[in-house]
Amino acid sequence: MEMSQSPQDGQDERAPDLPTLAEVLGIRDQQLITILEGMSDGFCVLDRGWRYIYLNQRIEEITGRKRATLIGKIHWEVFPDAINSIFYKKFHEAMEQQVPVTFEAFYAPSDKWYVIQVSPSPGGLAIFARNVTDQKRAEVQMLYQAQIAQSISDALVVTDMQYVIRSWNRAAEELYGWKAEEVLGKNAADIVPGVYQTDSRSIFQHEITTRGMWKGEVLQSHKDGTARYILASVSIVKDQDGNVLGMVAANRDISERKRREEENKRLLQQLQIERAQLEAVLQQMPSGVIIAEALSGKLILENKQVEEIWRQPMPEVASISDYTKYQGFHPDGRAYKAEEWPLARSILYGEIVHAEEIVYVRGDKTRGTMQVSSAPIRDEQGNILIGVVIFTDITKQKEAEQRKDEFISTASHELRTPLTTVKATTQLLKRTAIKRNLPEIALSLTKMEGQINLLTRLIAELLDVSKIQAGQIDYLEEPIEIDGFVHEVVETFQLIAPSHRIIVSGSTQQQISGDRGRLEQVLVNLLNNAVKYSPHAQQVDIILSSDDEEHAIIRVRDYGNGIAREDQSRIFERFYRASNPYSKTIAGLGMGLYIASEIVKRHAGQINVESKVGEGSTFSVMLPSA
Ligand code: ADP
């Protein structure tokens, strides 16, 4: 009997014109209805007119409607939102084509996923709905995680507790060179053997078991055998119940970073060594050294000699304007302005200052002289980075030099007076000897006179040098017609130097204004040297010319020993003599060219030399015309 009184069968609420469950499904068995009612799946039956014939308790829960409000009602009227949904489409498909349909659908009102199974029969539809929300979520989660694992840039390696590899993402393939299919199921210790760089294997195991995670650096092998520096982050994976499933390692290749770190460390060490060496050199140097920053001029380094030379700790200096804290004077007595100090000039203008002499006031208020050199240090682009100044206290040398100058000056003065007397007496004696007809004595006295003249000239030169030093030579300003002047001087000189023929060629056709006596001194000196330093030659040339700018040019050319290149720039210095042994055999004090160059300079002219050893020398004097 299909008419049951049991409240579970739902037949009691059925409207009288509805077909019975038995009519739709052919179910007669009361026991079956009991089973349907107790099922965890939702189950309902619709007749051909979409009316609810039967629904179990689960459907009540899913739809949130009481059985009484649904039985006999048309499904699409109760749930108008379902029209045009997947339910509508699939139910119709089953009904019209009389085929069973299974589909998966999300049912928004209950916020759950269901697998719906629709079984048609001529009387209507039987519908099963299984809640698959959990599986669905897990599935989505898994998909999601898989995607993350693949897209993550760290190598993700999942193993069980025996290190058997369970998962291996794309980044792991790249990092280690192994494809996932090559390594899954294999032991990680065999595939990517590693050496712990931080901690050790036992600490790793201890950390994993106690804290569930470990982070550190490992050196691991790539498939090709090369080693990679890996930053590994390993944690334990547990299931919902807290059972340990395995480990997941997120590994990152830090080889490049490591290499850079090592390189930096090496460079730093090198830098420290170089700096220490530089410090040592700086501290050992007898000179004071200061390094200042460009463009501020702030002092950044100084050695201990700085304080010794200044006899005071260096005052704080943050900028070039602070350089006024140092007191120094130019040769003319003017005080150095801040930006005039060599260091400031190097920093500001890139000037290289060589051996500038500065009178300075020390911490104890005494004055001294320092010799200062400075230079800028530039980067590859040529920008000035720092300025370096190096200086020495030359006060003592200066004083000694001054004493020497004074001595030369006094000595030459003192020598001159008796020599004048000796000379006058010799001349008197000579005249007497001639008068008394004592030719041998007269000859000796003539020779003596020659030597006295030589001495007189030497003393005169010494005096000149002293005067030049003291800036005490006065120059006349008289018009001199150069060509005639040169011929006159040569004529006289030829008489006292018969060993060489002096040949004058060319002409300057210039008239200058100057001191005839002093210029004669220049020319005689050059001729003297030309003869003196070419003992095996017979000729000296004088070539006269002028240039576009109306300079008179006098060249004195000899065919003697010549002058080595390294000596050429220095022979015009006071007391300088070429160092070759040959030169030493020829008498001289190294004053002639010094005096000559001073005289030429005072005439606003230039003197220089061209020479080749063994071929002779040419000295040129260039004088501006009046
Ligand atoms: P002195 O001749 O008295 O040594 P100078 O000042 O006249 O001094 O010359 C300086 C140095 O220059 C000489 O010692 C010599 O070595 C070199 N010198 C000058 N003139 C010549 C020359 N014509 N040929 C070779 N060397 C020369």
C-alpha cells in the first residue's frame, strides 16, 4: 500500500491530484522510502509538470524550505531564480530526452557545491544532490597551491621524512638542472647532495625536530656537477591532525650574491692593505702631507710631520675659507689669502704647484720657510676628487744658503781690495823691469798679470752672483745696434783666443735698448765656453738673424763635446756644472751661464741651448728690439 502514514515518507502532505511516488518512480517499498529519508544526499522527485512529489529531509536543509511549502508546488515557481541556471538546462535535458544527467553545480543560497544526478522516468524526475563542497574546496586549493608552487621563483622541493622527493617545481628544475620526472620518488640526498655552510647536519635535524623549521646556507650540486650557493628555508609539513607528512624546502640560488660578497670582501681587504701601506708611507715620510676633499677643501688626512712642521695641531678646517687659519707670506711680504694656498689652487683650479717657498708663522710664533708642492687627484672623468699637498721645513737650509751667500759676498769684497793693490804693484814692477832692461822679469810679471786678471774676473763674477741674489745689479739703458756690437766684441775676443777662428755670418738689423757692458759679458761668456769646451775644434760660428717679431737672435755654435740632455735644463742654474768627467777637467765655477741668463732676462730676452753630445752646442740669445 503506497499510502503511508509515516511522517518520514512525506506522502501525507501531498495534494490529492498529485501522482504518488510509486506512480513516478515505481517505488512501492516502504523500507526504501525510509532509506531515502535517512540518506546524506538530498533526494527529491518532480512529476512531469515540475511539481514536487517527494523530497527528503536533506532537501529541506539545502533549500531552507519546509516540506509542506514545497510539495505540490511547481519547482520553477518556487525558485524563479533557477530559471536559466544550469539546473534549468540540465533538468530540461533529462526530462525531454529522457536520459540521465549528472552535473556539478554551485548552489549560492546554501553556499555549497553539489554533484546533481538526475534520473528521468516517464512519470517525472528523481534528483540526487551530493554535497561535494569540501572536495571541491580542497581541489581548488590544490590547484591554487600547485599554481603558486609553479610560479614561485624559489625552488620548492617537497620530501617525506625520509627525504624522498614528492614535489619539484619549475624553479627547482632550473636551479638544479633536474626535471621533475627525473627526481620524483628519488632521495633528495642523492639528487642534490649538499654541504651545510651554516650550522651542520645535526643542528639542522635538531632544529627541524624541535622548531619545525631551519634556515641557512648550503652548498649544493647542480646536475652538471657544479656547486651552487643555496639559501634554504626548510619547514615541516603536517596534516590537519598534526601528523608529520614531510618537509618543504624553499631554496634560492645566492651564488651570484655570494660571489659579489666574496669579491667585495677581497676588495675591502685589498683596500685596507693599501690604505695601511699608504698610512705607513705617509707616517714615515720626512715631509708633511695633507689630503683635502674637493671642492670643499676639508682636511681628511694628515701625517704627524704636519704638526711638527707647524709646531701646533692643525686647526679644524672644513672649507677653503678656513685656510686663513694658516699664516703664510709671499716673497714680497704679502700674506697668503685662503684661496692662494697651493692646496686650494690644486683643488679649485687643478693647478700643480711645484716647490713653492712660503714663509710661515708657526704655532710658537717663530717664522720659518717651507717648500710646498701640491697636486689634484682626479677620477676617470677628470673631476677633481682630492688635493694632496706635501711640504718640508727648509728654514735651516735657507739660513745656511743665506750665510753662504753672505760669505761669498763678503769674501769677494775682501779679496778685491788686496787684489787691486797686487795688480797695481805688478804693473808698477813690470814698468820698472822694462825701464831697467830686465826682459825676463818683465815676462814673468806679464804672466803674473794674466793670472791676476783671471782672478779679478772670477771675483767679479762672484760679486755679480751675490748682487743678482740680492737684486742689486743696475742696468743701463742705451741704444745698441746689435750687428756692429757683435762684430766689435768678436774682434776683441779673437785677440785673446787665437786657438779658434770665430766666424760671424748673417745679420739681425735690429737695434735694442740695454746695457752694453752687461751684454758684452754675456757674449764673451758664451764665446769663452765655446772655446773652452771644444779644445779639439778650430772654429766657432756666430750666426745673426731676426724673427717676425723683430727679435735679434745671436747664435753661438761650437763643435765641441756637447751637453747631455739631462744637463741642458740645469746649466743656467747657479754653480751648476755638467756632471760628466770630461767637463770636470776644465776649470770653471758654474757661474757664467747663470749670470748670462740673468742679464738676458733683465733685457726681456731669452737664452737657451741645443746640443748633442759629441757634436757640439748652440747657445741662442734672443733680445727684443727697442
Ligand atoms: P763654467 O763654465 O764656469 O763651469 P758656466 O755657467 O759657464 O760655468 O757653464 C755651466 C756648465 O755648462 C759648464 O760647467 C759646462 O758643463 C756646461 N757648458 C757650458 N757651455 C758649454 C759648451 N759650449 N759646451 C759644453 N758644455 C758647456
